[in-house]
Amino acid sequence: MSTPIRDRPPYASASKQLLRNSLLDGLRELLVEKDWARVTMSDVAGFAGVSRQTVYNEFSSRGGLAQAYALRLVDQFTEEIAAAVESTRDDVEGAFTVGFARFFASAADDPMIVSLLSGEAKPDLLKLITTDSGPLIEAATAKLDTLLQQSWIAMRAADSGRIARTITRMALSYVAMPPEADFDVAADLACVMAPAITQARR
């Protein structure tokens, strides 16, 4: 069934989003091949088949490019947690054990995070998850807040925001310092968070 015309995004908006996704996909592919410190805006432009100025017009700077990539990761990671919650109904601890485990696995495989944790120091990437992490925290918190309220978890709005911020800040801390291999950190975090979440359910 075709999408009703009134529900379709305007052409300009859809075209802009396609360009943005193409550039971020290109960055991901480049990061598989080489370290972030050696990736240039020209590299991204060449990979996507556009001009260097187009990349600057879209992201303003190399830092803006990195932030846009990180914000897309936030979307992907929160979607994985949402999928885990949906697939593990009526089991708060089990749902978040699966969700945290998927988050850690995805983070470990992402080339931007791999680049952050390897090779030479990258202060610009580190700032994204520390001193300049406000946009990431805001985006992830908003998505998790909605999930906690609108899924079967059905948390009270007065409490869901606090839990969402706590989960977000914990997740960011584990990006900078990945979980220990000899502990089931996903299960540990879920065990700690589950009682607070359960108590705040409507």
C-alpha cells in the first residue's frame, strides 16, 4: 500500500535526510578503514560523491560531523533497548539485562567508539561523551523517558525522567571505559535498576 501523500515528508526534507544519512554512512565506512584522527571532511565528501563544501554546509565542522554521528548512535542504541523491552514483556530486570547487553555489544562494534578507545588520544571525541555530552544526554533521556512511560513498563512521569537520565549517564560512562570482561555488567546494571523502575510503575 502506498503512503498517503499527506503523510509523506516534504521532498526537501526527505532529500536532506537522505544526504545526511549518506554522509554518516560514509563516515562509518571510512572509520572501519582508518582512525578518526586521519579522516578528513574531504574523505567523507569523496566517499559520498559530493563536494567538501556540501559536507561543511551540513555539519559546519569536523566536530559537528562527529556529534551528528554520535546522535545517530543514540537513536540506534535506544531503539535496541526499546526492542529488548518489547521482546521481554512483564520482566523488567530481564528486559534491561537484554537491553544493556545489546547496547554494550553494539558499542564494542561501532568503528567510531573503537577509534575513540584505540590509537592516539582523541580529545574531540572524548569531549563528546564528557564535557560536551549535553546533546547526547538530552536526546537519549528523551527517548528513554518516552519508552519508560509508553511501553508496558508504564512508569509514572514524575519518576521516568530521573531513571532515564541515570541510565543515559551510566551508558556514557561505559562508552569511555568499556565493561570488564569477567563480569556480566549488563545483568548487574539491570539488577540495580529494576527495583527502582518497578517501584515507580503505575
